[in-house]
Amino acid sequence: MPRVLISPSSEFERFAEGTRFRDRIAVMVNAPPDAIFRALRKVALRDMKLAWALGEIRYLPARLGGHMPAADSHAPFLSLLVNGGTLILRDDSPRELITGSAAQLHRVNQKPRRFATREAFDAFADPDHQKLFMSIRVESTARPNHYWLVLEHATRALSPIAERQFSNYWRVIKPLGAFVSWRLLRAVRRKAQHEAAATARARTSSNRDRAGTTGQMRSVHLPTGCDVSGDSWRQPDC
């Protein structure tokens, strides 16, 4: 999986500074930022089947215990997160989206918490929980029309005990989480590049049609004595 030098996000660091458990994944995308963020809001579990399958295995005990409903594979992945309790902490589309959530991330049944307001999330400090912050953003590259699509996440334990508990879980979940994040970014890339290619084809076709129409107009035979002015022509006496 790609590991590249990416500039840090000052906004994300406001939430993640000092956290111990962090990771960053990135893929290069040949599409403009607005197309990338549109794809991010559309991509669903069915667009990343292997990552979906791994998630189903991870949460199978919780589902069997009736603690977690089955996920809708057709619903946008981002909407699933929000419906599950994740808050949008900052939306600077099409540059960066920062989310936050709180749960007992080290447990099989993570019991994600729901918050009515951002203030309630900020004030939450239950020592049995961890907070997860995530940044999805685009960064410039040295290649024209290419951007890094970055997913960076950081987990803050809300007590020393919660940190020790999560530390054991982190050793297992970090590589799996990196793989799932990579699959998510690749799914977004496919959608974004497909849209960008379709837009480019439509623009080329439109320019070709416009050029053909202009050529036809220029080939019109004007009778002697007709007045031509700019891009139009007048025929007062013909």
C-alpha cells in the first residue's frame, strides 16, 4: 500500500495533536478535487466488495448478538458513517472533510455514541471510550491534473486504561484498517476518474460540434454587394 510524504493538515492537527494511534494512506487521482469529493459522497460498500467482506467478518459477532444491524451495501459509505453516530467536524469541500466519533473501539461490540451537537461531542470524556478522528482530503502533486487523495485517522483514548486496551487492539486492526482505507480510496478514485473522463469526452465532442458549425457558417456564399461585419453578415439589397 502506498506510503508517501504528504503535507500535514493544520485543521486536522487541531483534533489529532498528541494522539498515539495514527495512520495515513494516499492514492494518486487523475481528476479535479470537485470530482473527487463528489465520488467520495457517492461511493458505497458494493464499490469495494473485499473491504466490505472484511468488515462483515470483523463485525459478525456484534451482528449475531443483535448489537449492530446489517449495513446497506447500496447506501453511500459516508452516509452510513453519519447514520452510525459519526459527526462532520469540518466540511471544507472540495479540499478536506474531517469527522469525529466516539466508541469503545477495543471491544467486539463497540457501542458507538451519538451526539446531538458538536459541543456534546467535544465535552464527552467517558474513560471507557476512545475518540476517532478522520481527515479525507486532496493535496497537490508534481503531476499536472493529478492529486493525492489522503485518508488520515487518529485515535485518542480518554483514559490510561482505555489506551492500554486499545493498544492491544491496534496491533491487529492497524494493517487491516490500512487495507480497508486503501480499498475505499481506490473506489473513490475509480468513480472520480470515470466522471472526469466522461466530462472530458463531452467537452471534446462539444468543441468538435462547435468547430463544425463555425466552419459551415464561414463557408456560406455571400452574393456580391452584401455587407459582412464581425461574425455576422447583412444582405440589405440582395
